Amino acid sequence: MFYAYILYYVLGFVMIPGIILGIWAQMKVYTTFNEYAKVETKHGKTAAQVARYMLDGAGCVDTKIARIRGELTDNFNPQTNTISLSDSVYDQNSISAIGVTAHEIGHVFQHKDNYVPIKIRNILVPIINFAGLIVWPLIIVGLILEFTNAFVGSDILVYIGLGIYGLDILFCLITLPIELNASKRAYKMLLATGELDEEEALNAKKVLNAAAWTYVAALLTSILSLLRLLLFLFALRGGDN
Ligand SMILES: [Zn+2]
């Protein structure tokens, strides 16, 4: 089993492109966000004010707006119907703050419109949470059974393990269009409501596009994780299977 551990560790090199893209995307998000966090909007309203105005305008009077700690922790929770805006967004009137806020409102409208990818993701979430708990025990039990020949057809456990990794890829694949769509809605909304003028909206879009790269990095990482596992299983079996 020690050999297997070393082998899996060594195969980590497969993950390098995903790690590099992930770090690059994070840096891009922070630098772009910080750049436009220094630029105040002509309108001058705070993000929380803009959010209330946009939500009420669309009839989402029940959607709450809360403040949350941390950086870039902004999110929409459909269970509590609450938009949480972080400290560098909530009471700020920067291009970045308004852009991020409009993106979260985009998520509110996705739920309101019964946007199909959201529905698919909602079905996937509990399955993936459960799968995440059992993936490694399954693969290990599958391999032990296979090596000890204790159970003919134990391959099935390994394949279930691989299937679970496939689910993760599916989740990342469905998240990407959801995030891009929320940003697209944000851009249109900002222009339509006149909260930002064209130049400001384009800059807000730069902040949101940078954030989208983190989801591309997550997708690449999930694909490479599966590749790493496939190589691991292939090498462990001496490639004779
Ligand atoms: Zn989002």
C-alpha cells in the first residue's frame, strides 16, 4: 500500500497545469477587483442600495441583503433567499462592488426564471456530497479485493470510484455556464437600469470575466484529477488490465 501512496503522490505532476491556471486566475481576480475597487461609479450609490433597487424593480422584494465577512465571499443563498455582500462590496460604490453585486442578482434571477442549468446543479449537489464521502474508501476496497482475488468482479467498485470523479467534472461543467450567464445578466442589467454607463459596465465586466477564469481552472483541475486517478490505476495494475 505504501508503493501505491508514493505512486499516487508522484502522479501529482499531472495536476500542474490546473494548479498554475488556478493560481493565475486567483491573481487575476484579485488584481482586477482591486483595480476597479478604487474607481467610484458616477452614480455613487452603494452596492447594497443598488441591490435593493434592482431586486425591488424586478419584484424580488422578499430577497434579503446581508453583510458577510471576508474577501470575495459574496454569494446568493437560494435556501434563505439572501444575497450576502462582503465588506469590500456592501457599502462601497466602486465599479468592482457594483459589478459583483449585479452578478449575485443575476443568480437570483436565474432561480426566479427556473434557469435549467441551476435545476440540474441542484440535483447534482446532494449526490456529489455523498459521493465525495465514499469515493476513496470505494476505490481502496475495490483494489484490495482485486489484489486478494477475494471477490471476482470487484472492478465494479473501482469503476464506481471513477464515475464519482466523473460527477465532479459534470458539476464543474454545469457551474461554468451558470456563472457566465449570471455575469451576462449582470452586464445587461447594469446598462438597462442605468446604474453604470457603457464604459463603467465594460470595466465591471472585466472584473466578472476574471472571476469566470477560476471556474475554468476548477473544471481543468477536475478533469486532471480523473486523469491522475486513471494513470494511478493503470500503473498499479502494471498496465495488464
Ligand atoms: Zn456566481
